[in-house]
Amino acid sequence: MPESKIDAIVFDVLGTLVDEPAGIRAGIRGLDPSLDESRVEQLLSQWQQHIEREQRRVLDGARPYLASDVLDLEAARLVAGAVGVDDPAAVAALALSGRRVPPWPDTVAGLARLAERFPLIGLSNASRTALLGLNAHAGLRWHQALSAEDARTYKPDPAVYQLAVTVSGGPPERLLMVAAHAWDLRGAQELGLRTAYVARPVGDPPASSDRFDLHADGLADLADRLDRF
């Protein structure tokens, strides 16, 4: 995959560049500091399952598109209700916890290094407003940040990846999609984007049948691999 064939790098954000579960865990602990870690993990799983299920319902046409802010508020109400908290202010604060998430240790330096050679595009299922908060809190550097809200659907719908293709002004095969989620990369492949899997503790590892263009242990490793092309 020679460098001349890459016009821009497209990054998934949640899970790939930031530790989203860490932010939600912190929000759950703030909701009820008496919770033990086992209960926090159960509530985190409940949150994640709700988001995954409702995004899938949108993709399947069973529910009209709703921005991620709405789904986050729904998840926050479920979690708060499970621990007996009904204070609207506390629920609203919990719903915003998914925006106050830390970057992985190599994210900021890795993006800065890659930005010296390639235009960088963020492509997230997070809403425009949520993405703004995520970027600011984690210190993410972009040349362009795109939200699935602009396509009124969620990844892996091809319409979301098309946002990046349109912005780049070139063919999809000249874009490299980077994600820690194999399902995300499969979606990008369907539209013709090149793909790079980056291993993260919270990602979706590739299956034996997956054929991605690059596999990297992190952003530094990804930059090293691209340096060799």
C-alpha cells in the first residue's frame, strides 16, 4: 500500500482514540459512589447494550434516526433507574459522561505525527455536539471531524463512510480507515476504503476471515508501518 495511494486517513473515535468506557464508568461512580466495581461494570454493560441495540434498530429501519445525545440520555435514565436515582440533573450529568473520556496514551502524539504527512478526518457515530466535546476534552487534532448525524444513520451504514469520501474529493480506495472495531472496518471495506486495524483493550478484534490492509499495535506502530511505504 504505497503512500501515493493514500490521500487521507479516516479515524474512528470512540474506542479507537478515546477510552469511552472509562468516561462512562466515572459517570456511573459519580451517580452513586457506594457502588462496587462489579456493579459499575454491570451498569456499564447495560449502557453499552442499550446503545448498540438502539443503533441497530435505526439501521434496521425499526426506529427513526435519533442523534447519539438522545440515545445517551436514554441509557443514562436506564442506569440511573437501576440504582434508584431519579434526579433529572444527575441523569443529565451522567448522559454527558460519554463525552468526558480520556484519550489512549498514544493518541495525541500519534495524531500529531500522522498529521505531518496526511490530512486526518475523524468519523464518529457521536453527534456533532458530542464530537465537539469529545475532541476538546481529549485534545484530538483533526483537519476535519465528521459526525454520522450528517448522514442521519450510524456506522456501518455506507452513507456514513461516504461523508469522508465526499470531503476528501477523491476515490474511496485513496482513503485509509483506521479503527479498533473490525465491524467498522468491514463497513468501510464495503465502500472501497483501505483499512487498518489498531488494537485497543475495548475494541472488536478481527475474525480469521477478515482481510485488512494493515494491523497495528497502536498509533505509533501505525505511523511506523506507513513510514515504510
